[in-house]
Amino acid sequence: MDELVNWKISPNRKPLFIRGARQVGKTWLMKAFGSKYYDNVAYINFENNERMVNLFRHDLNIQRILVGLQIEANTTIDTTTLIIFDEIQAVPDALASLKYFQENMPEFHVLSAGSVLGVALHQSASFPVGKIDFLDLHPMDFNEFLIATGNQALLNLITDQDFVLISNFKTSLIDLLRKYYFVGGMPEAVQVYADTQDFSQVRDVHRRLLLAYEQDFSKHAPYDIVPRIRQVWNSIPAQLSRENRKFIYGLVKQGARGREYDIALLWLQDSSLIHKVFRVTKPEIPLKAFQDNNAFKIFMLDIGLLGALCQLEAINLLQGDQIFMQFKGALTEQFVFQQLLSSNLHQPYYWSADRGIAEIDFLIQAGNALYPIEVKAEENLRSKSLKVFYQQFMPKKSVRLSMSEYRDEGWLVNLPLYLISQLGELLNS
């Protein structure tokens, strides 16, 4: 919401395209923003809307289009109105029109959302490169989960970095973290949990979402690619359950090769259902320059959906440490990745030594420094790989994320997993 407010007041404002997976909250966010910060909102949903197909097909004269939009939204549209184009991928010409809004009528506020996957399918569509801005919307992070579940006071301790009080309430924070591992950050799942405290109802939400995503494969993807997309999707639990979580094509199908399945990976990426974290060959700035395109891990959109795909039962959560005994490393790395992605930190990478003697789970670039991050599911504080990395490359600070309490050892900071939102601030201090 804060980023949308900054967009509204920016003198260089362009039409904004919100990217994100299905049911992550794009429509809610646009409507809530319009209701709070505008006197008038013109909301147009393009899905299965033949009137809008015809309106934009004729030509892209913005004056004429505005007349049609006013009739469709049943409201007057002027420069104080927020114009919302929802499911814009359903009308490729509407996407192309954003260029002309920016060039000819930049005073209008145009907010859009849709599936990049759907847009990519329309080869005739002219994507307005350079004429629009993007905002990526991710599932709710752990701090937002605390707000949604009535734990604002605990969140205040986190943001105030009151480590003494945090230590006193460590048990409560760990309990809520485990619940987040199960519920995840999909808005409907969080809402159902906040309302009912019923894990079985939460899992029903997850199953419905997974079914909807799989139906989207058939709806959007070319027929001959659909089986490969499903194979990659269903291989994710096996990929993440390995100690070395580098993506292995052979786990998708015996004898599989990259050229057969790269298109399937791309489709899942474009639909925001998976994310790649690439290995870097050298831990040097900029990390992107040392990206190894042949070595990567994949993570899912949401930790709750990962648990559902793995058929993780609520009983594993309710038995306390059992959740960290089964699939513990994968869940914890998924959690960390998800929180890093939701933060304003740079895109994470990972590093491994050529001889395999050490591997750093995540490597991030902040300012003019690199920070290695090791992830521990419990309170195991052995950090062999971090020590090897530190001795070889001497980073400004190393980070270990674990269930142990906060401590600064000089070369190494141990940060509790439930305090991960404070990572950026602590690194910059």
C-alpha cells in the first residue's frame, strides 16, 4: 500500500502493472487502495468481457476509449479518478493501450493487474516496454501474519528490536512461526486460520488453490507442454527434500534433459508459482555477473502451499518439534526465501565451492557488501560452511538464521528465524 501511495504522488508516474500469482491479493489491493486514496474509482474487469474486447480492438485513441470506459464502469472518469484494469491479459489490446495512456494522457492514474503468463501467450500483443512500471505482489510475510492473527504487540517487539523482551516471549514466537509454516501467506488461508483456528479448513483452502493452479496449466499452456509442467510441479517436494537442493532434471523424469523441461520451468516462473535461485561462481559484486545459469534451486510461491503439495499434515505441526524433524530443512529454506523475496533486499543467490566442501544457502548483496546466510531449522549452531566462506572471502558480516536467540559474535550474527524481517536493518547498522 505504501508503494502504491508513492506511485500516486510521483511526478514521473506511469501506468502500473501489478504482477503476482492467482489469489495472492491483487484485486483486493487495487480496490482497497482506490477506496482509501481516491474520491472516485473506475473498475473494469476484462475477463470474459466481449464489450472491452471490441472497445480496444477498434483503435487505441485514448479519448474514445475513455468514453467507453465511463459507460462500462458507470462513473465519470477524470484526472482525480483511479482507473483499474483487472485481468488485463484477457484483452491484449488494452495492455498495448497503456503505452498511449503514458504518452498522451500521463495525468490519468491507471492501475492494472493480470497474469504475465497470459500476456506472454498473445504473440500479437504489443507489450509497452518502458511505458509502464511494475509492482510484484507476494504472499503475506510473517510480520503480516502476526498482524492478521491479532499479535500486533509481538510484532512491536520485533520492530523495536527489544531483544530482552523478545527472549521472554521466544516460545510464543516459535509457536506462531510453526503455525505460519503450516498456514503460509496466501490471504484466504490466513483469513480462514484467523477466523477459525482450524488447520483442516486451512488445508482445504490450499488444496483448492493447488487444483486451480493445475487447471490453469491446461487453460493457458500449449497442449504438448502441459504434461511437462505437471511433472516439474510435482517434482518440487523431491527437489527440496534433498540435502543439496540444486535442481536435478532427473528427479522430474528419469533421463530427463534441460532442453526438454526448461520451457516448463519458464511457464511456472512466468505464472509466479516458482522462483529460481541461481548459484554464483564467485562471491563478488555484482552477483548477477557471476550467475551460473546451469545451477539453481527452485522454491514455491508459498510455504503453506508447499506443505500441502507434500501432504504435510497438521499433526506434524501440533507435535511441536516434529515439524522440524520431517522435511525441516526444506520448509525452513522455503520460509527464508519467501521472506527475503518480500523484503527490499536484493535478489538472493547461493554459493557452493567447486569441490563441494562448503555451500552457503543464500548470498545477498546489500549496498557495497555481500552477506552469506546459513539456514538452520533448529538450534544447531555448527556453521562449518560459513566458517569456510568467511576465512576465504572475509565478508563484512556473516548471518546464521536459526531457532536460537539473537547474538552478535563479531564475524557472525545469529538471528532467530522469527526476526528475519529485521535482517536488512541489522546489516545496515
